[in-house]
Amino acid sequence: MPHNASRYLAEGPRVGIRHFTYEDGAEFTARARESMDLHHPWLFPPHTAQAYTAYAGRLIEDPSKAGFLVCEKADGAIAGFININNIVEGGFQSGALGYGAFAHAAGRGLMREGLDLVVRYAFGPMRLHRLEINVQPLNAASIALARGCGFRLEGFSPKMLFVDGAWRDHERWAITAESVRVPGRR
């Protein structure tokens, strides 16, 4: 009997996480277009083929980034995405998370399961020590996701990121490897 390796890097009861591919462009951009009202004014994922190719290319080819698609195990549909940006190795072993759910999956707990999987993957195979999430203070859903996955509020950064035409304040949430049980990691 041939061995069929899972297409996922990690799996939970309802979702699996996997890396972005260029072939995901049509589904990703369709989901992004369907979710524009949900995402505005917090984030702006690519919604055209050309923008997706550039976006996915950075996540696929740049070693300081890692992109993960959160997929429903029942049918493989992309429920959302979680990216680790600004990965710094050496003594820092850290990265900054960004994420978004797609409208059809919002409010179903799929992103929480996916974020838990990405955190464990980052602290396990990727050997990172710290993950940080920067969230606009009025983005209640994103803050609830960070808090629900064990991230702690560490501070406030005024006018930190340029989003939707202006410099926006952000809350800084973080988690370290010591606060997450990862098999095989001391």
C-alpha cells in the first residue's frame, strides 16, 4: 500500500495548515474579493491575479517570511491565511504575525485552530522563540483571536504602521515558546 503523506504541515480536528503556492491564486483572490467588507479597514489581501503572484512570491521565496494557508479539512477550502513576517534568527529567533479570515469562515473558530497550529509549527520545526502580533486597537476580532490563542498584551505603539492611507496606532501582543507545549522541544 503506497504511503500518502498529508498535504498539511500540521492538522487539527477541522483545519490543516500548508504553505502558499502560486496555484492557490484563483481561490485566494476570489475569497479576498468576497471578504473585502470584512477586511476593511484592517487589511487588504491581494484580490487580483497579478497582486497575488507578487504577494505569494514574497512568502514563498523570501527566507524572512513564511506564509500559511488555513484550509478546511473537509473539502480543502481556504478559510484564511497566517503569515510570519520579519523572521529574525540568531539570538532573537522571532517573527511578526499577520492574519485574516475569509468571510465564509469568519466566526467559526477555524482561524483560532489554524493560529494554534501555526504557533506550534513556528515554535517546533521553525525553532522560533517569540511571535508578535500588532493589532489596531479597534479590531476586536483580531484582538480576541490573539488573546484566545494565549498571546499577552505587551504594549502600545503609536502610529506604527501605514494602513488604509494613514499611520495607525497598534497594540503589541506576543507569545514565547515557554508558554506553549510543543512536542520534542525543551
